[in-house]
Amino acid sequence: KMAEKQEEPSNTQNGEPDNAEEGEEKKKKKLKREDLPPFEIVTGERLPAIFFKFQFRNVEYSSGRNKTFLCYVLETQGKEAVTSRGYLEDEHAAAHAEMAFFNTILPKCESSLRYNVTWYVSSSPCVTCADRITETLKKNKNLRLTIMVGRLFMWEEPEMQAALKNMKSAGCKLRIMKPQDFEYVWQNFVEQEEGEEAKAFVPWEDIQENFQYYEEKLAEIL
């Protein structure tokens, strides 16, 4: 009997008996869920492989790819160096993943610490997010930001080009993801099937050409 009891995940919280006021709890949960912002912050978990393969693909025309996935590595250098990683995704409905990072993961940079942040993002930021990145870097001299992007977003637009240039002059390193970078994300941020050997990253057909295509475009802009 005891063994059985342990296997069942207990709902007991704060010592309340199971299923007491379950209806109430459900109501609360429902409410909470609706208050949540339209992006999801997922730390310590990995993103599903199917999302990675679709969203990160460095295609030239990114139709249907209207989410941003942002995988981050945050190194905090103080008395003790701490590294954390996770990913954010958004639905482009309201707050974008880039904003979510500054609002939630790194709400305030303590001036006594230095932060090295690397983002691996499915596409480069929109104008609003690019401006926010520029402002944040100007305000926080102790923040170093490198953004590795799979694709360039609306790079033909003059205001987008200007926004990317401003990011660069504020000290942001903007890079196009090489095949090795996609592989790094695959190994570090993508769910592997449980109990299986980690599957090797399989580059898609045009990964290298697309990387070169975007790298040339970015060089022209910057």
C-alpha cells in the first residue's frame, strides 16, 4: 500500500488534503492562465525538435514563421560566475521574446556585475525590439550582448537597416548563425527523445548557402 501511495503524484500542497476544494483550485488555475502574457518563458526546459526544425530554418522567405524563439545563455560575472540558459517563445501578439528577456530574465543589471549574454534567435529583431536593445545597451555599460540569428527580418526596409546599425553602434554583436551554431542550439536547447541516444543534428539541404546569403546581406547593411 505504501509503495502504491508514493507512486501516485500527490496533489497535497501546504498540507491540505487531496481534492479538497478541487473545484476552487480549478477556477483559480483557469483565471491565472488567462492573465498570463502571450509569451512563454521556459527555463531549464528544451524546445520541441519540430519547432526548432521549422522556426530556426534559415530560409529566404519565412512564410508562416510568425513566432520568435529566443534561446539564451546568460553569464553573470561577479564574485562567482553563474551561467544560466533557457528559451523564450512568443506569439507575436504582444510582447516579443526580445522584450520578454529584458523584462523578466534580466529586469535590472546590477552595476557591480558584468553580464555576457548570447542569444540564438530564429530571426533578427523587429524595429521596436531593435530600438529597445539599443537603449538597453546604452543604459547598461556592463551588459555585453551577442545575437546569433537564423534569418534577417525585413532587412530590405530602410528603417530596419537603420535600427540594426544603431544596435551595432550601441555595442551589440549581430551574427548570422552558421551550421555549427544551429548544431549548438540543437545539442543544448532542443528536446532529445527520452531514452534514446541524442540524435545528431542533421543540417538541411541549403543551410550553408542560406547562411552565406544572409551573411552577405548583413555585411552590406552594417
